[in-house]
Amino acid sequence: MSRFNDAFEIVIGHEGGYTADPRDRGNWTDGAFGQKGGTLKGTKYGVSAMSYPHLDIQHLTLEQARTIYKQNYWDRAGCDNLPGDLALCVFDTAVNSGVGRALSLLTTAKTPGDYLDARLRFLRSLPSWGTFGRGWQRRVDTLRRQAASWAATPHVDVSFPPTPTPAPTTSLYVQLRNPDGTLREDWVSVPVDSTGRVLVGSDRKPRAYYVTAALAATKGLA
């Protein structure tokens, strides 16, 4: 069973709300600080203007972000095919640094600890580490604890109880009465449940005689 929704709540906690820091190229629609004609639209819930230049970032809803995270990060990174704690690390990295980077780290790191170590080495190599490094370090340290908690806590699926199986029905043949009490010539088939309750009729009390299938056969109704 996918743990996407659980992972989404964790990653959203890392990403936070709307920001439009002009020093972060991800907040620009051209990813180049406006040097290519882009505009500063910001980032919200980790959804950046650089990756989604045509979205109204500032008014993005949480459910819109959830859909983007599921389709473009969780599914594309194959997180359902990974152990839960490692899937969480890969998912968070995909959102923060891109799916390509998240998957490339998997080629050399197979455990959450090794994976996050490799992620930190990559982040420290970036020119923007001096500006954003403290926040990135804190994010990775927090994720390390969260992944360890996932590994120690078995996942419990929450599901709705199964829909009750309808009681079996039987078709009985009936001959209705006219308002004056005389029997009508036509016959109809009426479904009833195993307790004999009629399943059709507005008043649930049709005026009728029940007959056996053998008798009905004589009327051409079998």
C-alpha cells in the first residue's frame, strides 16, 4: 500500500508556504533571476515558478500541490517500489533537487543514511550553499530522524469496512387482484429476499397470491 499521503505531509512540513526570495533562482519563471525575461512568481508548497512557470504560484492550493507531488515526484521517482524509509528520502530529494538528482543518488546509496550523506555532499557543492546551506542542513537532519522513525514504526493501512453482500433474491410469480377483489388474468414476477420480504412495490405490501415455479410454468411464465 502506498505511503504517499504520509510522506506528503512530512515533505510539506519541510517546504512551508509561499516565498518569493529573489536570491533563489527557483522563484523566477526563467530560472535565471529574470535575466532571460522571467518574472518573480515565487515558490509555494515546494512548487516553484522555475519548474511550473505557467501556474499561479501564490494562489496554489494544497490539493493542487498534492496532485503535482504525486504525479511528478512520487510516481516518477518510483517511490512505491522502495522501502518506506528510503522512499521518503528519495521523495523529499526529488521535490527539493529534482527527480533526476534523486535517482542519481540511488546509484551509489542504498540505505537512508548513505543516501542522505550523499545528498548533503551534493548540496554542499552548490554555490548557493552559503546562502541556503543552514536550512538545507536542518532539513536533511530532520529527514534523517523522520526516516528512522518510519523504519521503526510499521505502517498500518486505514481502510473502510467492506460493503455488505446483498441478501440473495428469488423471483416469485404473483397474480394481482383488481380493486373489486377479483383476480387479474396477468401475472408478474416479484423479487423477494431470503426472509420473504418483497423488494419492489411502493407500500411493500402487494395484494397477491404467491405460486410455485411449476404452477407458473403452466401459465407460460417459467
